[in-house]
Amino acid sequence: MADEPTVDPEQEAPQGAPSRQAGSVAASETYRWPLVALVAVILPQVLVPGKLREGPPVAVPVIEAVVVLILLAVAAKPGPVPRAARPLVLSLIAVLIVANTGAAARLVALVLRSTPPGETPPTVTQLLVTAVTLLATNIVTFGLLYWQLDGGGPDARREGRRRYPDFQFPQTGTEGLAPPGWQPRFPDHLYVAFTNVVAFSPTDTLPLTPRVKALMAVQSMISLGVLAVVLSRVINILPA
């Protein structure tokens, strides 16, 4: 039987991306900081008193807590997260995004409706605290999704198994900005999610594939809806 042709990994790497030397594999990326960030944005939904916020339905923090526990169970196993677990991780992150989007839609509907007789309208503090909580959750959940999607996920990037990336970071587009073999990690994708919420567009990092362009558009629309509606209501409530 003839030997199978070998493929030079240098030929598979996208143009402009730093190549990894043969036999070198970067250290596996831990799930610790992604989970810490997720817990940090979920806790306020539970700990901040209801009188200081227009909290999401009880189901939202419950769903988020269940997702965090499942992710902890997946990440607690020794060694890298199994490749077979990636669809589960992506599905759980999608559940988080849907739950937070539902909470954002509820807040927008609450602000736009006419307050029924005998019911107290939300205060400035409640609106601002709720908006900040929703936007922070928006940033972290989409950051997690970008981290898992980009180039096939953290393990695929680490092992050099991905062919094309979903984002072009400055370090992958210009030589000399990072060590050879540099790959984006969770903080890089979290920053992309943050700038997309603040600027409603990418800043230093370019989305390359239709799927992440669509996701960034959805993320921007969620944050724009919350900011526009809540801020306009707050301005109307504040004394002249």
C-alpha cells in the first residue's frame, strides 16, 4: 500500500497567521477564568436586592446557575476538556445567551409600556442596575461564545487543527507583535465582546466569517436596545 501523502502544516495555516513549529503545542487553556467571569456576572442577579433592580424572571438566574454547574463538571476533569464535550459547551453558552436576551427583552418591554394604575414605575437606580447587569452578562456570554467558536475552539487552536480563524487579531496579521505561534485566548475574545457592546462594532479585531459577523450584529442589537430604551427613560425621570 502506498504511503499517504503528507501535508505540510505551514501550507494549511491562513495567510498572515504565525505558523507553529513542528512538534510544539501550546499549554492547554484553563476554563477557570471563563467560569470566574460567568459567576461574577450571575451573582449580582441573585445578591442585589430586588428593590434596587428590575430583576429578570427567577428562571433566568436559575438557568444560568445550572449551566455554570454543568460547565464546572465538564472542566473539573483532569486534562483538556474532551473534544466530544464541545457541542455541549456551545449549547450551554447558547442557553445563557437566550436567557439573557429574554431578560433584556423583558426590561425593554417594561420600560416602553404604560405603568398600570396603582403600580410604581421603576426608579432610576433600578433601571441602571438592571441595564448594567444585562450588559455585563451580554459581554461575558458572547465572549465565551467567540472563544469557543474561533478557529474551532481553544483546543483546536492550541493543537493547530483549525484551518481558518473566525477573527483576525492584530497579532496574527502582523509579524513582530507577538511571539511565534501566538494564539488568542479567552481575555482576547472577551475584549472583542466588550468593544462590540461599547462601540457597536469591532475595533482592532476583524470578524472574518459570516457566523461571527451575524453574532456580533445580534450582540450589538441587544446592547443598543437596552441602552437606548433605558437611557431615554432615565433622562425623562431625572429632574431638569
